[in-house]
Amino acid sequence: MSDTLSALLDRVGEVCPLPTTTHRVMELMNSERSNISDVAKVISTDPALAAAVLRIANSAIFGSGKVDRLDGAILRIGFRGLRESVGAMSLLAAFRSQSELTLQLHDLSVVAGSIANRLAKELGTVVPATAFTCGLLSEIGAMVCIAVDGKQYVPIWTETSRKPIQRMERERARYSVTSFEIGRRFLERNRLPENLGEAVGAELGNPASSFQPLDQVTLLARHASPIVLGAALEGGIEQTIDELADLAQQVGLTNMDGKAVLDICVQAGVLAETSLKEAR
């Protein structure tokens, strides 16, 4: 299994190479000698990345008030937040493909990030900005699978996106591991903080007591996103509430009912829609 997974991750580097700027930023983030000025200089050489940093700094996640300078944006986000968010945005940018666009995984990730952020604020157990990043990265493993095995993986996603346990069974049959474990290993390879990888790699079916608060928020946001988006298209509110209530129980958030989760998702959806419009 380990050799197969390593080969799959090696293939990602060939199919979706990360920009040089991303590698340099990640190196600076992991260096004790680097400072905000160093990071700003590198980011400023990549217009797309600089725009993403400014967009994140001016989002509702980091407060109000317009920031139009890159160094000011970095100060607002903070060094740890920058390491997380820039790493996430850079990795996601590498996975643009026709298959991914068809499944709208990037859009789904923005929704999951927004839901995770709102959940974190509601629960008060994790840093909202970190929760947002985990939501953004929650389907990075699926993006890896699409990048290197799209023809086989697209049907798995299409048929099981709202059925997590069935999805994991089919992924294990195909790859010996789930896309969530693939995502965890991918983030580990790219030197993102360990707590992000652990949360992204968390899987339903494990005892709820084993989940850390960041795991709970990430799991709920990841699996609530397709449920809520599906309800918006199909109009099945009562079924949606039941599904969300069951999901909250599975991740160990026993004090949340389906209606409370749905309300959070609706509020988050408004912010996500704004973010998606700004990004286009």
C-alpha cells in the first residue's frame, strides 16, 4: 500500500507541478530566519498569488476594513495563517482540470471552507482561520485522484459524493486507501502543518471520541457541503436536516441538531457565493 500511494503522489508532481513561487513561499514559511518582508517580496513576484492573499485578507474571515497593500494583508492574516492559507491556495491552484471543473470541486471546497469557518466561530473550539483552510483542503485527496486517475475516479465521486461510507469503500478498492488519507499524505509531502493534514485525513466510521475539535469541524464541513448543495438543487429540506443531524452525531457534535447545522451552512453559503463571484 505504501509503495502504491507513494507512486501515486509522485505522479501528481508530474501531472500538476507546483509553481516555483509556491515552493519558495513554503520554504520561507518553514524557516525560522524568514520574516514577513521576505515572504512579501516572493509573493509579490506572483500576481495571482498576491491577489489571492489580498482577497483572503479582505474576506469576512479576517475582519473588516479594506487592506490594499500586500505587507498589510500579510500582517492581518498573520504568519501562521499565511503559511496555512497560502499553502492551501497554491496547492488548489495546481489542480485545475476539465474533470475537476466538471465536478466543481474547487467551488465545493470554498463552500466547505466557509462552513468550517462558521462552525469554528459557533463552537469556539478551534481557530476559525485554520478551520477555513482545512475546509478548503478537505477534498484535496479527491483532486489528486482526479489528476492522476480521472477516468476511473470521476464515476466514484459522481455516484457516492453524498454517501461517504460507500465512497470510502470504493476508494479503498481502487487505491487501498481513501482519498482522505491520500490528501493527508499529499499535505505532509508539501510540508503543511501537521494538524491540517490530520484533520483533512480524518474519516467517518472511526469512533467519534477519537476526533479532535479540528477533525470534527473539517469532517462536518466536508460532508455537509455536497448535502447542502444537493438540497439547494433538489429542494429536499427535511431529508437534508436528517442527513446533517446524522452527520453531526457521527463526528461527535452531539449537541448540534440538523436544523442548527443547516442554519450555519446557509449563512456560510452566502459568504461562499460572494467569494466565488470575487474569484471569477
